[in-house]
Amino acid sequence: LKMQRIGSLRFQLSGHPIFPRHRRCYHEANVQDKQIKHDSHERKNFFEYVDALSAVKPGDLQGLRAIEEKINQADLATTPTLQLALFAAHIKNDNRDVAEQRFATSLSASSVDWARGLWDHMIKNDLRHGDPMKASERLSEMVEKGFHPSNSTWKVFIDYHKKHGTLPAAHSVMSLISKQIALAPTNWKDLIVAHAKSEKTNAAIEIYREMSNLGCTLDGAAIVNILHGWPSAAGMRTFFREIQSTVTSAEPWNAMMSKLQQSGNHTESLELYEEMKSANVEPNPQTWMLVITGWSSRKNFPEMLAIYNRLKESKIFDPQPWNALIIGCCKANRGLAMQIMNEAVKQGIHITDTAYASLISAFAHKETLREMMMLFDRIKNQTSSHAIWSTVLATLGKAKEIDEMIAQFNEMKTKVRPDRVTYSVVFTALSHTDRRVQMQEVMAEALTNFPDDEHILRSMQSVQNRKS
């Protein structure tokens, strides 16, 4: 029962953003609570007080004081768990003076892990009340006493200064404290991200150099997090130039290439890929996707063919680059797209519906109708894509192959439920022929399946206007 109650307190208090959640801390406090008298009546009161303090609502100072008075009368105020519960209750009620007193009392009776949590709690409370100077002083005092601020405390501290435009002050405090203790890489990362979001590129570079001089390094995921912080590609590129000689994983290079492509700078993205190769960084599937996108935007098919050959030779069978190659080649080099698709199928690589739809669209012309139907016959049992079926039906309709279109439409209904676009394609194609009865049957079927659908109704109105 006692462990259940302690667990209940831990659960309720852990929801507070500035309360430590470490199980070991609660276990140590629970061990210390063995000082409580073993009288069953007093133990019962102890648990009732814990629950009552946890249930105190913000602003209910009268209720809080009443509970505190009963705890003092029962001579239970020195137990660590009740000290912590009282401390948390006063913090929750913005009763800063009493919280300070409780902080000092709880600190003297707490284990090391508990104490760090109390420090973190008070620093965050200072910031919540708009007192960054007090928070900075408390940080320095905390470190002097041998305690390391938690990562969440540093995050709140940095975010506060970013919000108020005083990031140099946060940097100054962290620089001072980094001479006393080793800050975690994530603390430096959070500070650099805050500067990145504020477009303070030079300051971010200075912090990165300072961090590196202290022997602290960031992994690929942390660098990607930093790069994503920049709103503009220019600031991001300036920072990346500073650090790229130390980046050995593909993810940060990919993030930089992606940002350049999003800003329309495909040429610089491809130049960055060449720099990546010179740095002997191994590309991953995402890298190939970005490179393929860059070359396809410039319609540089010799380069895309070279990538295709490298994928084969290196035995890279990830579906992403293969499908990207197919899609990239479809617009202007259907033969190469088909060659890549055939090789992918041979290697057992999954071809996506999007890649198949691009291939079908590439052959969706009257002069290449035969090739389109040969390809469609290969894939129609493997796909449920409405876009593919609709493209085939529309192409057959434009080529006046009405019997074949109707046959394929009927076959589609045995495999995939037609959508509103498919119905519109079919009855629009029929409206250009003398098959009035068939057209009306398809229209009726469309209205049955999609009653009051605006797309269907607009298509029907367009057909009727043209007929009239």
C-alpha cells in the first residue's frame, strides 16, 4: 500500500514540467521515509497528507496552509517525501517566498539525486517568473556545490533567452559554467539551434568552435537538427561550410542538399554532392534520391545513366533510388525508364504505384498506345492505383478505342472500385461517340456510387452543355 501511494505521488508530480522523474530518486526518498513511526494510525495520516498535497489546486493557499498545519501537528514535516510534496505544492501555487524556505529545508535533507531535481525545479521557477538573473545565479551556485543542471533545465534556460532576445546572455552563462563542468553535447546543440532560428549565423559558428575546442563533438542527428533550425538556405549553407570537414555521415549532407533543392538551387546541390564524394562520405539511399532529383531537373540523362550503373555495380537494392530514377527518366527518356524498371523487377525491387503511373503517363499517347497496353498488362494485377487505371482509360478514349476502354473499365470493376475521376473519364469519352445509352448507364452508375458529388455533377453538366 505504501509503495502504491508513493507511486501515486510520483505519477501526479511527474506531470509537472520541472519535477524530476527518476525512479531511483523516489526509491531513495522512500527509504528515508522509514524514519516515520510504525504506528498504523500515523502511517495512514502520512499517506493521506501526500494525497492531499498532490490534489491541491493552484491558487488554493488556504487549503494548502491547512494541510501544512496538520502535517506540523502530526510531527511528520521532516519526512523527505512530505517535504518534497510541500515544496511542489508551494511552487504550483506561485508562493515563491515559502517555496524558497522549503527549498532550503528540503535541500539539506535530500540525497544527491533529489537535490539536483530541487535545483532544477527552482531555476525553472525563476524563469517562469521572469527572473533570468536569479536563474543564472542559481545555476552558478548549483554548479559550485557540485550539481550538474539537467538537459531540460538548460533547454528551458536557452528558450527563455531566445524568446526575450537575450541569447548572448545565455551564451555567456554557458561559457562560464563550461569552464567548471563538461556540458553535454545536447546543451551546446540547443544553444546553436536557438541562434540558428534567430538567423545569428556568425554567433552559431563561434559557439560551434568553442564547443569543439572543449573536445565536445556532435553526432549526425544533432547536426541535422541544427541545420533544420535555419529558416534560410543561405545561413544554413554558411554554417555547413564551417563544419563540413568534420561531418563524416551522409545525413547532414543530405539535409543541406535538400534545403538547397527546396530553394530551387539544384546546381549548388549537385556541387555539394561532388564535395561529399571528395570527402569520402558514403552516400545512402536518401543521397541518391536527392542527386537523381537534381539531375532530372536538368534533364542530364548521361549522369542518371551513370547513377543507374553505379547502383547496379554497388548492388544497392533500396527501392527509393530505383523508383526515383524511373520517375526522373519518364518525361524525356522512356527507353531508359523501361530499362531501369526491367532491371529493378529482375532484382526483386518493389516498384511503387507512383513510378508505374509515371511510366504509364509517359506512354499515354496515340503513337505509343501499344507499348502502354503491353506495360499495363504486366502491372494491372499488381496495382490498385486509380490514377493508373484512369490514365489508361483516358488514353484509350482519346485514341477512339472505345471497345477496349469499356472492356478495361469492366475488368477494373472486378479488381478495384472505380472512383469519381474514373467515372468522369469514361462517360466523357463516351460523350464523344454515338453510344448515348452506354453513356447514360455509366452516368447513372456514377450517381449511384457518388450521389451529390460535385466533380461528377460538373462533368455531367459539361457533357450536356456540349451535346446541346
